[in-house]
Amino acid sequence: MLWMIDIIGILLGFFRALIGFLFLLFIPGFAISFALYPRLPDVSVLTRLALSFVVSIGTVIAAVLFLDLIMGIDTTPLSVFLVTLGITVLALTIWGIELLVLSKKY
């Protein structure tokens, strides 16, 4: 029975790392790519995926530097997560507003 607890712990650690990597390397850039190009046919899927990885890496690096150097806040995993989550929510909000404006325009 003890080996079952070890397997569950290993699986939970794996999924935590997978979700963390996706959140740091993909999700913020994907949200920002929708804020930059709100309509789906604006860019191809492959271009949007590549742009998502590049923009996400740059955004996370800039956010960590802003937290540490400008704000003077220690860069803990929680603070990096919260700032990245805030950037993602802000980008999705901008995307939603752009969709509302574009739908009223046409």
C-alpha cells in the first residue's frame, strides 16, 4: 500500500511540472497573441503557436525583472505565478473588448 502513495506523489509532481511549464512557456503568450490578433484568420495556427512561445518567454522574463528590480518584491514561485496570471487575464480582457468592438463595427 505504501508504494501506491509513492506512485500518486510522483504522478502529482509530474502533472504539477507539466502545468507549470505550460503556464510559463505557452499560456500567457497565447493570450497575448489573441490580444494582438483578435480574429482567428489573422494569423495561421502554426504562426500563433510559435508566437505564443516566444512572447510568453519574453513576458515572463520581463515580469520577473519588473518584480525584482523595479518593485523590489522577491521572486518566489507564487509571485511569478500571480503576475503571470494577471498578465494573462489582462490580455484575455483586452481580447474580449476587441471582439466586442469588432462585432459592433461590422
